[in-house]
Amino acid sequence: MPADHVHRHARSFSSQVDTTVYALHFPSQGRCLQRTLWGGDYSENWEWWNKLDAIDTTRHAGSEPG
């Protein structure tokens, strides 16, 4: 778990894996949202920074695109 001053405050990311992963968001109501991240993806100001709850290597069939 990241330090409290970083958790949900970091707005950039860099995917350094050679596989597709899925960023997941579990809202308090409604279905899970997922966003696909490919190896080498990078963002200095990722619009999903405050939604990231988990990362998985398996697509979640019951999730909606995020």
C-alpha cells in the first residue's frame, strides 16, 4: 500500500510490463468499471487517477468500460 500522502494523489503512471492489464474501479453503486492498459502506456496526468482501486491481468466480463 502506498504511503498516505501518495495514495489517491499520484496522477501519473507508466506501465512497464509486457502484457495487457486492466485498471478496475469499484463504485459504491453500479457495476465495476475497467480500463485497458497496454505495456508501455504512459500518462503524466491520467484522468482515472482517483478511480484506480485494483489492477488485474484478467478482463472482468461483468465490468463496464471505464
